[in-house]
Amino acid sequence: MIPVLFINLDSVDFSRFTQVQNVGNFFFLGIGASALCFVTWNFSVKNLGAVRSTVYIYTIPMLTTLASVFILGEMLTMKAFIGILLTLAGLILSEMPNFLYKRKIHTD
């Protein structure tokens, strides 16, 4: 995004970068969203492995939709609800072999 900023210098209002709310948003995105997500992603890859961790990426749109419903008070549409159900079904189906394998080990 920064290279695009330099292409459109005429249309950028640089005074927005000095507003306290916008500076706080930049810090939140830089520290909270970027650094924290990087650390938690590496933690999950270390503990679950790359393949199993990748499956959980598909929960991001579902969690974002649910957060918008509970935090912002947005309405949950039928399309979003069906998408959440399909995402959960895919997650359960992808984890089922691991669950059955662990269950078989414990019963033997």
C-alpha cells in the first residue's frame, strides 16, 4: 500500500496522519494485528504443524462475521450463516481423521 501512496501524493491528506485516532489505529494494526498474529501463527505451526494450522485460516471470515454481529450489531444474513455452517463442516471433516486416529490409539 505504501508504493500506491507515493503514486497518488496529490490526493493524500497528510494531516490525517497527525490525528490521535488515526495514529492509534496505525499502532493497533502494526502491533496488535501484525505482531500478535505473527506470534500466534508461529505458535500454532510449532504445536499443530503447518498443515493443521492452515486449516484454521478458513475460520477467519467466520470469526470476522461473528465479531461484526456481536461487536458492531450487524445483522447475520442467510448467506453468512450458510457460509459459517459450511466452514465449520469443512473444519470438522478435515479434523475427523486425526480424531479417529487418536481415538483408535487410546482404545488399543
